[in-house]
Amino acid sequence: MMIDAARIESLLSELSVPVGRPLTAVALTGSTNDDARRAAEEGAPHGACIIADAQTCGRGRHGRAWHSPAGENIYLSMLIFPRRAVADLPPLALAMGVAVARVVDALLLTPRAAIKWPNDVYVDARKIGGVLVETTTVGGAARVVVGVGLNVKTEHFPPDLAGTATSLRIAGADALQREPIAASLITRMGEAAARFDEAGLEPFIAELSARDFLRGRQVRVDDLEGVAAGIDTRGCLAVRDESGVMHTLSAGEVAWR
Ligand code: BTN
């Protein structure tokens, strides 16, 4: 059944959540991130959300496809108009990762969600969700689209994802109705956006450290091999190489073992 926008909106109203309205739900779209960017161009306000039942061109970082079958999962984009300078915004993805991880933990009833730098949410060493932050500027001011994909009901992933992806269902959650999950996500994302706008990544650092999937693991980023050693307040990943030299990475794709 198509996701019920009215139910999400009434849950948000009951809790007086200051974001998530207007909420546009669509049965099928290319990418909710593209829809949200277009909505911003047409005057949509801070906090406006687009949610889709299915996407034909859902995407993740590095132009990868995001598995977006109909009726199973959450594909959500929120518009954020931060007051912060554009240069300060890259760590916002980590703050949003914390927001998603909190929703996942609440559904799994235990603290199991980890964050794999820079934008993945993991459970049981598999990816359950991802955050895609896309920023444009208009007259020097940032317009940010935060896209979140959260695997809710999928039981069988396609072969290329089968060994690395998971869902709330696979992880054992009982409450799999997408509307309350979407309302919780919107609530947490709104809180994270406001906190990040006030104080940057600093208020998230302790939780990020507790949820840091890579910390202490052997990692490879491009030509660099070493042990992940934490995330700093600029959102950079520290990696100690084999000769003990510390490297600070602001971007990259991390392979781990
Ligand atoms: C990643 O893991 O690299 C990020 C995945 C983000 C997927 C979501 S689904 C909703 C929104 N629309 C998209 O096309 N992508 C994001």
C-alpha cells in the first residue's frame, strides 16, 4: 500500500514537530532529492519534505544507485536552509547519520546502530540506511537537500547487495509501519538540523564516537592503509598508518575489514 502522507502529517502535528510540512508523498519518482531541489526552486520552505513509495533513479554517494523498490522502505528528502556558511556544511551528513541511528535504535529496542563514516548507518556490520546531502547556493545562501534511505521491510536484496545490506525486518524489528518511522525520522532530522545550525558537529561528537563503526578497524582509503582512529569536530576521519603517522581525511570511500 502507498505510504500515507496524511498519517505522517498528523503524527508530526500531534508532536508539534516544527519541520515536515509541507509533506509531499508520491507513488513513484526518479529521486526525492531531485524533487526536493526543484521544490526549493519553486519556493518550498525550510523543513519541507518529499517522500516516495518507490524511486526509479534513487542514488547514493558517488552516483551509486539506491535500491528503491515500491512499498518496502523509506525514501525521504528534507529541505534545510542553514544559517551556516557553505564551507561548514559537509559534517551535516554525520549529524543526520546520528538522527537516523537514533530512529533505528528506538525500533530495535537496543543500541545497535553504528555510523560508518561518512554517511552510512549500519546494523550488524551491514548497511541499513544512507544519507545523501546535496547543497546548492542561491545568492551565497545554502539550500540543502538531505536525502535518507532507510531499509524497512526488504527481506531479499538483489545479489550485489545481498552480502552487505540489511533492513529493520532482517534485524528483528517488530514495528515496521512506515508512517510512524517516517514521522520519527523527520522529527530527529529536524532536531539534528537545528542543533547543527547552532553549534556544528561538536554536540554530536560523543555519540558519533560511541557509534563509530570504523574506529579500531583496519581500513583502506585510496592508497592509504591503516587503522581508523575516530572522527573530529570538522567531520574528518583520522587514520593511523602502519608507520604510526596520523592522516586526516575529509572525503573518501572507506573499505574496511
Ligand atoms: C548513500 O548511501 O550513499 C546515500 C543513500 C541515500 C538514498 C536516499 S533515498 C531518498 C533520497 N533520494 C535519493 O535519490 N537518494 C536519497
